[in-house]
Amino acid sequence: MRRLSRTGRTLAGLVSMATIITGTVVATSAPAAAAAPDLQLPFPCGQKWRLDTWGHAPALDMVKEPDQHGTDGATLVAAAAGTVSESRWLDSSGWSLQIDHGGRYFTTYIHLKSKGLAAGTKVKRGTVIGKVGASGSMSNNHPHLHFELGYDSNGDGRASWGDSGEKVRPTFDGVTYGQANSRTWRNVESHNCGGSDEPDPPSLFGADFNGDGIGDIFATGTGSLTIWNGKGGNNFTPPDVVGANWNTYSRPIGGDFNGDGKGDLAAVRDGTLHIWNGKGGNTFTPAEEVGSGWSHLARTLVSLGDVNKDGRTDIGAVDPDGVLYVWNGKGGNNFTSRDRVGSGWTGYGRPVGGDFNADKIGDIAAVDTDGVLHIWNGKGGNNFTPAVRVGSGWNRALASTLMSLGDVNGDGHTDLAAVQDGTLSIWNGKGNNKFGPAEPTGPGWTPHFPAEFGADFDSDGVGDIFATGTGTLHVWNGKGSNNFTPADSVGAGWADVSRPVAADFNRDGIGDLAAVRDGTLHIWNGKGDNTFTPAEAVGPGWEDLAATLVSLGDVNGDGHPDLAAVDAEGVLHVWNGQGNNNFHPPVRIGSGWTGFSRPIGGDFNRDGIGDIAAVKDGTLSIWNGRGHNTFTPAEAVGPGWTDLAHALMSLGDVNNDGQTDIAAIDPEGFLHVYNGQGGNNFDPPVRIGPNWNEHFPR
């Protein structure tokens, strides 16, 4: 190294003393399990600074170029977004400040001129945090910034400066420094140009409603918005019921849509996209209407994080033709016009967004009809890599409840979660499109993430059987593995009612019933224990439709269960649900339905969209929903259904594999269950037992 000036020799000497005091000979990088924060030099944009390791690599001492004049009192800004975790005086290091960036990473700023921002203050990259000075005995009265990037390897909640086991080489603007002692970098220019208006990077992925940097869970399956705040380590607070009347909205997505660093929500109602801006503490502003024309996109609405690398949260959706569109966020709840990204997205469940390969660019994950989880990594500019196959075994129950949580265990990586059999499980991301094994958090989640198809009157996530053939409503609750409880006689008075159909018509997470009496459609809302509220009259004019009434699931993509029926001329009509026991006016789908058995609904190809099945001339056929009230042409599944057509029923999932199952009663009164395989295929029938014909008379 060339000869130093007097000030340079003085600085080198004080650093050597510090090295002896801390017992550090040569600092080495600590093993880091999470991706390090995206750092910029901690000085205002355009300034040039000299960086030296002296004898304490990878820590850096920084003085202002060209000749160190102007260092004293120079403005110091945050190298990355985070929360000030320490701001204090120490005799040796003077005024010192440490910022927690999440994922156990901390940046430390030593020898400030005066006390910096207070502990607990949330900062963005570029936020002014103090001024460079010469405080503390180890500064030797030489103004400079001593900077360290640390990783909390021992889990004590801080990075200990001077501890070689917790020091990490910093990377500023893509260039790594601090590789060895006695290294100098001249005229390093700061590109910390975002200022205090730059969005907080952690908020770009997942939802953080209380501003602690840890992902939260939210759900509206009960009709109320409920939030479980993450505590780190895959732990969550008890549920916080924030507000009611969410049943008329699609399943919401979370992100920072106005760019203020707080978690927001977005959902669709009546075709209009609404945004609720978070205020912190699980509170939100009233809904703001963003734009119309979203009805057919509501089911696949996804918060992507940042996919065009502009620091704003973007959203996406897949239309009924399988085309993915992206709307790039502009901040302030505004978005660009949609950008057509590509086709071929049919056959996948509802997508979720996150940063699954830890490159700070938004990615997409979705499950195909074979139960395989795929990831498309963002490349910037709304472009994505081809699909990466991540793993199999993601049945429909998991696919339909798949959610991206952000970082819930505090390692800096995006995590996934899903619900099956009432248990929420978390798959912790590793940052390379890989995930740890499922970690169950506990039961009781079914009401918040209810089954989308079939009947579930006890909210256990398993399909139930119901019948009114004797004039009394009986319910057989599914126990899984094609087993059912003995019949529960719920109540009489059903003799003058058409054969009922089931769905969650008021979106409270509990199965309801709908049927026609005296030409009027009625709904009985479930209470979760095989009991129901008194009938609510929805509307007249159903006399000629009662015999073909069918519950479809969601066929227009707005997240609400829909009804259908065939009129006397053989025309199929669909009534799209509004989520509050009400329905939109009928949509005429098409003619040619004369001669078919009473249709049933379900998701038989496992794409999350309601399908129709019916029998004609002994052959079972399926029409797969495409969204937006459209269906594919009929696919013949197989013959031999003549004697089964009168009591054909859609059960939901009764064997816990996540597929929609169907059942029928044979002429001898035996119940046969056909477990769905997805792809409109079914296993051979499982014969359950006799004496079902009294409940399903021919």
C-alpha cells in the first residue's frame, strides 16, 4: 500500500488498536442462511467516498473524497430499509446506530457526530439517520464512518460489531467490498438515489399490516376480515377480527399499493377493484374504487411484488382464455394499463406471488391439475422464466388455499402456506425456489378457508351427504377416507321443497342449502353444526327450474358460488352469486340440455373453476368451466350410468385427497362413491352400504 497521509496513518493506528481490543485478527464472513439486504452506499446520491478495510475486514471505514474534507458533519442515510434497533452512546465507539433489515441482517454506523434516529424508527433506503462525526475514544478525533454489515448468527437479536463470527462482506450497488485487510477503494460513488420516498422492500412481498417486517395471514372466509400477525419463527398472534361485510368481495390480496410501506388489501366486488390502504396496527382506510371490468379476473387476482424492477408493487390476473396480464404499480393506488405477458395459463390453480429465488424481483407460483407446484421467476420488465417444477403432491385442497405470506420465520425468504383438513401448514422458503418441509401450525382454519365445492355443514373441510327424500333433512358428515357419520336427523318440513343444493351462499365459511318451495327460491344458511337458520326467500319464478337446480361453485371467477338450472326449452341459465344470499339476473348459457339428468356441479378437472356433469343415454358427460360463465364442449366420461342418474350427487372431497368426488345410489339402494382424480377422471366406485334409496327415491 502506498504511503498514507498523517491522518491516514492515525486512522490506521486507531483501527489496529480496536482490532487488538476486540480480539479480532482477520474477520471472516459469517455463514448466512438468508439473502443479504440490497445495500447502497450510506450517503446521498452522487457523493464519492473512500472505503478502507485497514485491519478489520470486512468492516469499512469511510471518508469523503477527494481529500477527506467535508467528512465531518456529512449527511448519513440508511443503506437499506429497516427499523432502527439501537441508537446509543458507547465510550469507545461514540454515537452508534444499528438498523435491523430483517432476515437477521443488521447494518451498524459508528462514530456519529450526534445521536441519530431513535430506536424503533422505521426507515427506508435513503432516509437520513444522522451525521458523520468523530465521537468515541476509538475515533482518535478523526471524522469518519465505521460501517459494518452483520448477521445475527447466535440469535440474540442484534449483530455484535467487532465479532468476526457475525461480520459479513457488504455489497453496495452490486459490488462487494471488504474481502481482505489493507484494501482501499477510491471514488466509490453513491447510488442511494431513492430518497425517503422509496418503497420499503420488505413490503413488496406478502402482507405486513402491523409494520414489524414479518408476514401476516389474513382471511375473509367467515365474512369478516381476520388477521393473524406474524411473530417470527412461524408463530402468529391470536386472530384479530378487523371488520365485517367482506362476504360480497372476492378473496383479497395483500401488498403495498400506495407505496407508503404499509400493507394494503385489494379485492373485487361487482366487477370493481377496491383497495383498502393500511394505516398500521391492522387498521385500514375505507375502500377506494380503483377501476371496473374485473369480474372475470377476480378469482385469479394476484399480488406479484415488483416484477418490473421499479420499486412498486404490481398485480396480475389470468383471464378465462389463460392469458396472464400484469398491471404495474405506480404508487398511490394507481396502475399502468395492463400488459399482456403470455398465454398458456389454463389448467393452473389460483396463482400467488412472491420472491422465491431471493433476487428482489417478483415471481409467480401455481399448482397444475396434476398437483405439481410450479414457479415462474421474474426477470424484470414483466418477463418471466419458463416454469420451474418445484414439487408434487399439492392436491386441490392445498392448491385452492395456497397463499404467499412474505417472510414469517424471519430468515428473509418468501414462505408459502395452505390449508388441508383444517390445518394450516407453512413451507419456509430457502431463497432458491426450494422450500422446507411442511410445518403444521394447528387446526381450526377451515372456516377461514372453506371448501369451494360440495357441502360441508360442520366446517371440517370434508364433504357431507344430505338428503330430504323422506321429508326430513338428514346429514351424513364426512369423516374422510370415504367414511361418514350415522345420519343426523336435522329437521322435518322438507316434503314440499325441491331437492336442495349446497354451497356457501353467504360466504361465512359454512355450507348452506338452497331449494324451491311454491316457486320461490329459498336459502337456509348453515350454522356450523348441521343446523340452519330459518329459510330466507330469495325470489319467485323458479317453478319450472326446481327439478334441475344445481350448485356450480364459481363459474364466472368472482369468488362467489353460483347456481344454474335448465328451463322447459332445454336452455341452461346461470345465476352468479353475490356472496350475500343474493344473485345477479340469469345469464343464458346455451340450449340443448333436454334429455339430460339433473346436472351436478363441482371442480372435476381441478382448475378451481366450477364444472357441470350430467347423464344422457347412460353416459356421464362433463362440461368444464372456463370462467366468465363459459364452458368447454361436453367430454364423455363413460357409459353405464343409466341406473345411477336419478341420484347423482357432487360431494366435494370425502377422502381427503383434495379432489371433487361424486356419488350415486344404485337400484338396490347402495351408495357408490367415485373419488375424483382430477382431469375429469374418477376411481372405480367404493360401495358404502345399503338402504339409501329411501332418502333418494327413484
